[in-house]
Amino acid sequence: MSAEKFAAGERAALAALCTADAERELAALPQRLQKLRAGALEVRDPTAADGTLAVLLRLARELPAQTVLEIGTGEGLTALALALACPALRITTVEADAARHAAACAHFAEFGVRERVTALFADAAVALNGLQGPFDLIFLDGPKAQYVHWLPRLKELLRVGGVLAADDVLLYGWVDGSVPVPYKRRSIAARLGDYLAAVQSDPALETLVLRVGEGLAVSVLLR
Ligand SMILES: C[S@@+](CC[C@H](N)C(=O)[O-])C[C@H]1O[C@@H](n2cnc3c(N)ncnc32)[C@H](O)[C@@H]1O
């Protein structure tokens, strides 16, 4: 997808790109990965919700993306789905938790995508400085309070016409005020609100907030 396509402020083009048939997208994934995802979602191990993954798969295919950066690998299930759905895709993914990083590497090896996935065991705050873009698609799914602080660097790493997709931006309805924020979660809700305000007011970005999972902010870099 070219930047010009979006430059005229064609939110409709972006919206069309973000429309995905989750059932069909997920049914195309290998049975073993479907089982891993279902198991993870059942025990609330963090992985992207079905609707979120479906949008990411469609974006990766139709941009089309050759390079993806994921912040927050978890056990690698979303990176794996992207790698399997797009056989030419190269993915860089960053995880700070040793056990999750190890589980993700085991999954990448099991599914034969290890050579296309660079799995970094690092704090993204540090890793981001050393990464080389440009990436076609960035999936931001790490510590929510950091999204707004990392935004300038993520924009540098994104190609013009590329997409930054940030997960959980509505977080249980706390961010848009539809559900009262528990006292201890006020800071994270406020930082996510700051992130949304930043991407929505940035003239270099066209942003849609999708009601999939806990909210996915999809921003195209226009220039
Ligand atoms: C929601 S999970 C990621 C799920 C994964 N993207 C998926 O869809 O399968 C968020 C991950 O971010 C990791 N994380 C938290 N802080 C981090 C940091 N500073 N740098 C890198 N990873 C971090 C957590 O350990 C956790 O595994």
C-alpha cells in the first residue's frame, strides 16, 4: 500500500484494510497453532485476541509487509501466525522475560520459521535504540505505559506508508472512561490516553481505533 493512497486522508482506505474476517483468517492457521492460541487465551497467557490477530494478518498480507517489528513477543504466538501466513516475511520481536523468550524461540523452531524471526531477549527501551528500520508493520504490544514515550522512535523505524498497530489502547474501557479506572491502574490508563491523543493529533499519522480485543490503534505513517 503506497503512502499516497493514504496521503489524501483516505480513512476509508485504512478502514477497509482493517476489516478482517477473524473466523476465516484464524481457520487458515495450522491446527497446532490454533490449539496453542486457544490454550493461551484460556489461561489468560498474553497473546493477541482473535480479532486483533485477524487485522494484523490482513495488514501484513495487503500492505504487503516484508518486515515486521513486534514489541512484546510473549510466547511468540502472534509472530508465529504472521510468519506462517506470510512466507516471505521477516520478523524482529523483542521480549524482556527470559521464560517467555525461551518459549517463543522453541515455538519458532518447532514451526520451522527460526531463520525468518529475529527474537531478541532485551528490554525494548534499550533494544529500540539499536534497531535498524525501516519496518513495514510494527505491532506494539509491550508495557502499555511506555507506548507514548516510544512513539517518536517507533515513527523513525517505520517506513512511510507503513503501519503502527498498538494493542490494548482502550484497556477494559478505562481509557475512554466507559468503565471507572481502579485506583491502582490510573497511571497506565492515563499513559494510554496520552498515546491515543498523540497519535490522533499527529499530522504525520492517520489513526483509527478499532474495537477488537482491548482496542487496537492502527496508525499509518503519511510522511
Ligand atoms: C501482551 S504480551 C505479548 C503478546 C504477544 N505480542 C502475542 O500477541 O502473542 C506483552 C509482553 O511484553 C513483555 N514486556 C513487558 N515489558 C517489556 C519490555 N520493557 N521490553 C520487552 N518486552 C516487554 C512481557 O513480558 C509480555 O510477554
